[in-house]
Amino acid sequence: MRIDKFLKNSRIIKRRTVAKDACEQGRITVNEKIAKPGTEVKVGDIIFIQFGNRSLKVRAEALTESCRKEDATDMYSIID
């Protein structure tokens, strides 16, 4: 699954275009490599996201094409 779609489906980032822009600005890394919007994410990958003055580090736990809001947090686990 593409990183921009994963971030949108997991509801870490609200819109896919915002996730795409964050990737293009170099604010998202997958396994310590700068991610492009089309970077493929696999279960177990470590994703680091820089939000302005905050940052978030998560591990991809599941890749679901579509899920309900209540189930979105099952797609990742927060590290640190």
C-alpha cells in the first residue's frame, strides 16, 4: 500500500493530498529513508512523521484498504 494512502486510511493524516504534500516536503520517512508519496509500506515498517513542532513514530500493523473510524487505530502502533 502506498504511504499516502496508508496515512489517510489509518487517519494519522486527515486527507491523502495532505499526506502527499508532507511526503514531497521530506517530512515522512519509512525505515529511516525519506518517503515519496508512492513508497510502498509493508507490515512491520517504521514510519516517522514530522508535524511542525511535533513528531510521531509508528509501526504499521495492518494494511486495510478501507476501515471504519473505530478500527483505524488497529492499523498502527505508536512507538515512543
